[in-house]
Amino acid sequence: MGADARTADEVLAQLRAYREHDAPTHGGRVLSYVYDHGRPELDEVAAQAMRLLQPVNGLDPTTFPSVALMESDLVAFGRSMLHGPTATGSVTSGGTESCLLAVKAARDHWVARGGSGRPRLVLSSSTHAAFHKAAHYFGLDAHVVPVEVGTGRAAPGALEAALGPDVALVVVSAPSYPHGVVDAIAEVAGAAADLDIPCHVDACVGGWVLPWWEEAGGDPLPQWDFRVPGVTSISADIHKYGYVPKGASLLLFADGELDLARYFATTGWLGYPVVNPTMLGTRSATSLAAAWAVVQTLGPSGYAGLTRRVVDATAAVVATVEGIEGLRILGDRQGPLVAVATDEDVEPQRRVDPLLWVAAVAERGFVLQGQPALEQSDGSVVPHTAHLTITPVTEGLVDELGAALVEGAAVVRGHALPSPEALSADGIPDPAALADAARDGGDLDLTSVLTLIEALPREASAGLLSAFLRRFTAPRA
Ligand SMILES: *Cc1c(COP(=O)(O)O)cnc(C)c1O
């Protein structure tokens, strides 16, 4: 049970000590997970809004109408931002919940229209894992179409060819998380509409930055929002480029019938009548309040200004990476995400392995995200990459970051990754030992972890990850 009652000062001091273990959330040194706007007053208004709504239960907006008022303001903002003047939807707890609900709605809609058996969910290899989770939770078969290794998107016509009467939903991304590639949304949504199949645009990461991309000086984008005929729903995470505290995503539907299929309602028990628009029952209204307050503070002009900084910083980072011998940018990318692979066109002793580069750049103060290689269903292999999410504060750091990227590459150029055999002589490593080492040393050798994930069969590596995290978070003996 731990210690008995303590003073607030003691408790908060311990919490501060816990927080010292964390990666920095501000300052632009972590190029994934966090989206730093560089404007402290936004954090302050969010904190005050959270405090105001702290005691409220978001379960029942008729008892707490502030919840409905904040949500409808955010939906109205989303309607205009995503060009869906009559769209409806909800604020959810995050991208995963938005994706789960888009699939749940499509599945129930498919069943309501006479579908029977197990429906398919058509994705590509670059579609976010949240849709694999949705297929797993809700009993759909994920049909994963390979991406072209060169472009990072499905070959023209390939997603369309996978459509059929047993497809409950097809998903395209704007852009994809791994490589920052915008899918062929108009083509896929049009083909889906011809067959009366819903098409979801996963704009979890792009939804709050692409709307301002072109006016902020970024390269022109193909249309990707509700203006595209056949797009039936869009997810757009407010807690990414909406710059609000974690716990807020927007899910909008063009079609009211599909939107209604998102709800769960029952009067078949002895308690209060239940109607849940999202996955949870009782829920905090604090992240909704923080999201509402930050969005109201920024307004469209605030987002346009922050997007300008992201556009400039992205151009600078791309130019730096393009100048590094042995690396290349993967895919036909657009927007604020960059994936970097080995340049196979230079001789082996001039190549840079992105996973070794990630480790070398970390020693120089910047955290990039390693992404393992994947063998796709057609046998092609998408190579491993280093992922960078560019944020407004990156702009003030482009010289320092650029130097770290260049120097990091110089120290690992020509080096080969350790072989998976060298890492686990007896086959499978012990996840408990890895977790204990990570907890004791505070440092996890991610290069080795990713190398092992590539080498092991997928079920084995997924099982290892679960066992690892279970141990990592368990109370110590
Ligand atoms: C982040 C992301 C998600 C999942 O969102 P969470 O907020 O992490 O649950 C889904 N799709 C894309 C494209 C994303 O970038």
C-alpha cells in the first residue's frame, strides 16, 4: 500500500522527482510524441481550463451542458477547417479512439444494410496501427495492401481493386504517420463511393496542419478533406498539430446515418438509460476543456502562423538531410513528417544506417524515432527508417539540429548494424531482462530492440513487446 497519508508538498515533490525521468516535452529536442508550439500562454490557458472543468463528469452533457457547448464549438471549428459544412461527430480521447469509432460505425452500418459474416477493413501497410487494433477488437479482417517502396503509397488502383461487397470501410491517410505520404484520396474515395462503401480519411496527424499548409507557403497538396466526393469520415487529432494537451481528437462524419452507428445506447438494464457517443462511460471533461480553450485562443490565424513555422522548419530539415551522403528521404512525402532511409545508390562504405544514425543523433541531444523494416504481403521490403515530426519550435533549432544530423551521420557512415544473431544467441531475448535493464539504467537500447523486431516472426515480436511493457510498469518486488 505504500506510505500512509502525506502532505500535498511531499506528494508533489515526489511527482516532480518522477517527472525528472521523462523526455523533455518542450524545446523541440524530441521529434515525435510531442508538438511544441513555443507559446507558454497556451499551456497556461489550457491548465486553467482543465482546472475549471476538473470536477465535471463528461458522461452526461444534459447534466453538464458545458460539455455539449465546448464539443459543438469544436465540431463547428472542424466543419469549417475540413470543409464539411454539415458534418457531425465528437471529440474523442485521442486518435486511436477516433479510428476505433470510425471502424465500429462502419461495421454496424454494414451489418444494418444486410452484411453478414466477417467484413473486411481495407488498409495499406502505411495505415496507422490503430486500424489493426480496430479490426482486432471489432471482428473485421484487415486486408492490408502493400505500399510501393519508392513512393510510400499503394500502387495506383491497388486499394480500389481490393474493394467489394464484404468491405465495411476503406482507410486512406493524410498523411501517413510512418513516411508522411498523402494517399491517393480522390481516386480511392471515388471508387468506394461508386460501390457505396464508406471511405475514412485518417488525418490524425495532418488534420490540424494541412488546412493551413499552402497559405503558409508549403507545397500544394491534393484535396484530402470533405471536399473530395466519397469521403465519409475524417479523424483529426487536436492533441497533435492542434497543440492541446493529450486526450483530444476530432472525429467527423459527412453522413448522419453513419455517424449514428457510432453510438452505443441501451435501456436494457436496471440503471439509468445509457447513451455513449464514444468508447468510455464516465469521462473527464478536462482535456475537452483544454482543447476548447487552446483552439479558441489560437483561432485560424494562430494556426496559420504556427503552420508557417512548421513549413519553414520542414524545408530546412529536408534540405539538410538531402545533403547528407548515405541517407535519402523515403517516399513521395508532403507535410511536416520526414522518414529517412539508407541511400542504396552510394557504395556500402558510404552508406548510413538510419537506426545507427538515430543513436548517434541522440548522443548529440535530439531524439528521432526508429521505425523497423517490414516485409509486405507481396514480398517487397520497406526498409527501416528514422522518423522526424517537425513542429513550430524546430524552426528556432534548425542550425543546431542540422549540425547534429550531419555529425551523427559522419560517425556511423559505413558502419553495419549488429546482426540479430549477435543480439540473441539463443533465439529470443528475455523481455523481463530487457525491461529490468531499462528501468535500472534508465536507458533502452532501441537499436537492438528494432533489429530484433525485424528478425523475429511478427507474432513473436508483438508478444515480446507486451511482456516487456508489462514488466516495465509492474511494481518492483
Ligand atoms: C497518431 C496517429 C494515430 C493514433 O493516434 P493516438 O492519438 O496516438 O491514439 C492514428 N493515425 C495517425 C495517422 C496518427 O498519426
